[in-house]
Amino acid sequence: MGRIHSVSVRALAEFAFERGDLTSFARAAARMRDGVRGHQALQALLPPSWRPEAPVSRDIEIGGRVLRVHGRADALSLDGEYARVLEIKTTAKDPRGIMKYDYPVHWAQGEIYACLCCLNERLPRAEVRLVYARLDGAKREYAEEYEAAELEERLVAYAGPYLDWISRVDDWRDAALPTLGALRFPYENYRDGQLEMAKRVFRAMRTGTGALIEAPTGIGKTAAALYGALKALGKGHVTAIFYLTARTTGRAAAEDALDRMRAQGLKIRSVTITAKEKACLLERRDCMGCPCAAGYFDRRRDALKRALSIQKLDAEAVRELAQEHELCPFELSLDISENADVVICDYNYAFDPRVRLKRYFDGRSRAGLLVDEAHNLADRAREMLSATLSGRRLAALRGRTARFEGKDSPMVRLMGELLAALNGRDREPESLAAPPEEILEAARRFSEVAMELEPADPEVAEFVYDCQWFVRVAKQFEEEHYRALILPEEKYLTVKLWCFDPSRHLRRALERVGGAALFSATLAPMAYYARLLGVDGAKDAALRLESPFPRENLKVLRLPVMVGMKDRERTLNAVCQVIHAMAEARPGNYLACFPSYAYLSLAYRRYRLLWPYEDVACQESRMTEPQRREFIARFQPAPARSMVAFIVLGGVFAEGVDLPDDRLLGAAIVTTGMPQLSFEREQLRELMDDAADGGQDAAYTYPGLIRVLQAAGRVIRTETDRGVVLLLDARYRQEKYRELMPPHWDVEDVGKLSRLNAELRRFWAEE
């Protein structure tokens, strides 16, 4: 038997009768919920001879290809001569208005199940019953009888479009496979550590385990990780590779590495998934009225066939293809991902239960994961697994709905009931070990009733979806991993079901795939991040690579400036003088990194006051993509005079930005980067106090140090780079900070400005 292609009954039927519009996500969620309830209600009324949710599967050879067709019939009854199949379809419509053949795809599903049963049980005939039901009990039922031979003919006809598609996919893979086997590393030589990293990634994919890798900035992590994973893909250890990253710069690096491999002859089809709001073709995104959503499935297949001939489907290529076929670019990229070799996307498409790609991540799969900048994953996972219900947001939506629908409309009254439960008067912030029952019950009622009202306002529909997610998270709430945070917000409450420990979810997600490599330049201490990211130290390999660059090329100086909140105004001139001394020592581009926009703005204004004619730039909050590109363009090579860019630690310019050679000569990092005090951070500190690493370190020290090391990592990117890093905070002298510094840093203490000037002059003179 040749290659077996597994396909569900539903997918086969839908492929044969593919047509219709994209559906609002909130309504789709409601239909899934109602569908389960409707199925269960009807299944409970069946006689004992019927088996509900009956698994059915069979391998069928058609046109020289083998399909493994599988699924679960809503209900099934078998006797010596007959197979009886029940297909249940729930609907919000009056089912009495649905005619027998209005939805041929529903008949096709029942007929395929009936055919499989006849073949498996060697039965000569079958009956298909199709029931349309509404939750209030209204229903309409149709039935049709078939001979087994007729069902086989129908199955072959339904499989035709799918087999045509599969043959195109197979032809591509047959052409691509030899190039994977012949793939060479995309650079002439390996940097120290790259080969070892590639081997560790390959091993993780081959054994279906995980690898946690700390590789210093500039080592070439992206190329090494992709090379190891692609070799595993060529050997058949994984079926697809997901390159997961939190930043646009990470995606660009992955695309560039694949381009370099394609230039050597590799045939690989990759797709980059861009966030919906960035991918949208409309000036104002409105999914409910979008012309690219209307008739989407009528036009999709031609676009997907065209995509099979394009190797690099980055954001621009997907957008052009979507425009050509008048399709939603975001949805098209998701569809393309189902048959891509490499998918470049954000973490949430693999880890977020609400938006993860179901084909790969709802059950077990053989996809291989490459998780870039893995130090960001834990905080992102906390947000993915948490749910928030905001009274202030609901009050604003209720006011707007009342203006359009009237104060006595059912939706306005329903919103008022939930808003009453979110009354925040005389409440203090609290952290509870269980969701507040009164609010949870109000959320349950709201989420159940609101979708039956079919809200037309997209923001109201989104709120309903968020409320459904709140109820869903409450069902999986466990004290070991969650807290309910009660946060007064003016006269209303915000309730957050907060996942403070995402390790179990991440561990289960990693166990469901064909192998995973999580890597970053900063994973100190590694034992802490291994636990937090769900990497099992007993079976998953941890690897810490040394910097491949000469130690003497980086000058790290520690200055005991007091920069705490109460000291900032007093020491602001001293901070500015240190930054100016760094910039004055040699013409070049420099970073001045601060823990907040408030401190950044304060220092920037003082620096401009002291040196009004110096070349400076300042990061602003919520910069657009063009503004970011313009900011990066300020870092020109070999400038005639110094330019200092004031940026925020942990922001877009402090992580992931690549400024090689002489485009960046140094970074002054002010404070230890600790996150600002907040109720949530304090709760994390208290909850982690009994952990091995201690609450203060888990909540503040480690996240802060990650930001510091990421910013410092912008300075040295290649073997020939030279640069300086200045650490401005007296706390850097504490033992725990000294122990967490990278081993290739030779940190020197400098107590006076005159000494700083001398050390900087000496360093640059040695060049």
C-alpha cells in the first residue's frame, strides 16, 4: 500500500461542496456550543440500538491513492442487513423552513458515513437520516435509502476534488524532498556553537522531545535552528515546521534564512501569518461587512492552487494573492498554512486555545516547533490562558447599544444584569483562590443569552466572545495555577481569571507535537526557565552555548549610580553625563535604555537641555511600522558625529533589532530593568515565595535582567563588532546580579566620571 492520506468525513464533504461566506468568530463559537447541546439532547432520546458518537474509519484506494477516511457519526445503528446513520445539524433558524436538499454537504457527510459502514460490515444497503434541530425543541427530519454500490459511487465522486488537491501537494513534496536531503548549511562556515545547536534541534525533532537552548546574541540562532529542523523534516521525523516568534524582526530573520537556503537549491514552501488587523485590505476593519468575507469559500480553492506554485508566501505575497482573488489575507494565510512546509507566526497560533491552528495543535501532531526569544513565552502564555471581564468596557458598550437600540432592548437589559454584578463601589483589590460565584453566574447567563440575540455590533459580539472565554477559563480554574483578581476600576470591577503559572499548559502543548526547540540569548537561570516553560529537565535537553566572539571586543562597565524612584531627579544630571561620555568617546550610534516612558522622557528632555546641539532620537509609545522603520534608519554606519537613541527596555528597539558592524557602538542601561510595581506583580511575588527561586526574583529580578541582557545583546552582532555596555545602577554590585551575568562578560567597576572617560578612551584606542 502506498502513501496514506488521512482525511475526516467532514473535511471530505466540505471540500466537495466548498462554498459560502466567512462566519463571524463569535457566532461560530456560539454554534459550536449550541451544536454540542443540541446533539446531546437528541442523542439522549435514541433507542438503545443506536450508538451515539460512533467512530468510523476505513482505508479506501481511489485512483491509485489511498485515503484513510475517518470521523465520528452522530449516531449509528447496525443490524444484519442495514446500516442506519443519523446526522444532526443544529440551527438558529426555524428548521421547518429548511428544505430537503438545501445543504448537499450535510447529505454528503451522512452518505460517506453510510458507505464506510456498509464496506466495514459488508452490508448491502443503508439509510441516512438528516435532522435539523433548534434548541427550543423544533426540528425537521429527512431520510433517504441507498444501495451500497450507489454509496461507493458517491464517495468516489465526493473524493474527486480532494484527490486532485492531494495529487498537487504530493507532486510538490516529491520534488522538494531530494532538496532537503541535499541541504547544506547556508553559510560557508559554522560559527562556534551553531553546529551543536543544529544537532540539538535535530535530535529534539527525531526523538519527539524538547530542547532548551541559550545561545548568545549574534551566534546565528535562526539559521542553526532552521537547518536542524529542516534536516529532520527531510528525514520524515516531523511533517511541518513552525517558527514561532513574538516580534516582526524575528519573522524577517526566519524568512531571510530560508531565502539563503533556497538560493542553494532548497525547495521549501513557507507562509508567514500576519495579525488580522495588519493584514486587512480595508482602511477600517469590519469583518461582518467585508466583501472579502462574502463568498470567501467560493473563490478560495483557486487561490490555494495558485499558492502551491509559490515558495515564499510572506505578508506581501499573501496580500497580493488575496487581492487577486478578493479574499481575506489573514484567513487565506491560515488556509495556506495547512499545506506549508514552514509556518512563520506568532506564539499564539500554537499555544493560545482560542486561536491556535486546530489541525496541528488541538490534538497530537508531528509538527516541529522552533520557539524564538523563548524568554517572552511565559508572560505571553499567562495572557493567553487568562480571561478578563471589564465592567467599564461593558458600561461603554451598553451606553452605545442603548443609543442605537433603545434603553429597553433585550441586549441593553441583559448587559445591565451583568453590569450590576460588576458593581465596584467600596471594593478593594483582592486575590481569590476561586472565581467569585455571583459574577461567574452572571457571566454564564450573559454568554448563553447574548448570542441568541445575534448582536450586529462587532465590538459587542467580541465582548460576548470574551465573556464565553471567561466562563470557559472558570471551568479549568485550579488554585495551583490560577487566581481571580478583583480590580476596582472607577465605579465598576474588572475581574481577571489570571493564570500565574502556565507551565502545565506549556508542557502539555509541547508533549502533543513532534518535537520542540526553545531558544533565546537570555535564559538565566536556565533551571528556572526550564520549569516555567514546561520543559522537562529529566528528558529534555538543556544547552548553554558560549559566545563565539572575542571577549575583548566587549567592554562592560558597572557604575554605582542611584537610580531608584526616589533618586531619579537628584541623579538625572549624572545619568546624562555618563550617556554623553559614552557618545563622546568615539563617533557612532548609541542606545540609552530606560525602564519606563516616564523616566525616558525625563532623561531625554534633560539631555537636550544640557547638550542642545547633539544628535538624539527618542522612542515614542505606539509607534507605527513606518515610524519604527524611520527610527531604525537613524542608525547609519560610520556617522561623522555621535547619535544617541533613547529607548525603553523590553521594547521593540531593545529586543530583536539587528544593528551589525558599526551601526551600534554601545548601550547605556539605566536601572536593572525590574518591572514596575503592580497588584498583579505583587501577587506573583507572594505566590512564588515558596518556590525554589523565590518570589522577588521570579516577579522582578529575572524579568528585569532579561530586558537588560537583551538590550546589551544589540551591541555585538558579528565577529568584528566592538562596543561598550554601561550598567547604571548600584544594585548591579549585589551578588545575585553578579552571578546572573553572562560568563563572557568581564565586568569592571567604575566609580568616577574621569575614570569612565579614561576607560572608554583606552578601549577605543586598542582597536
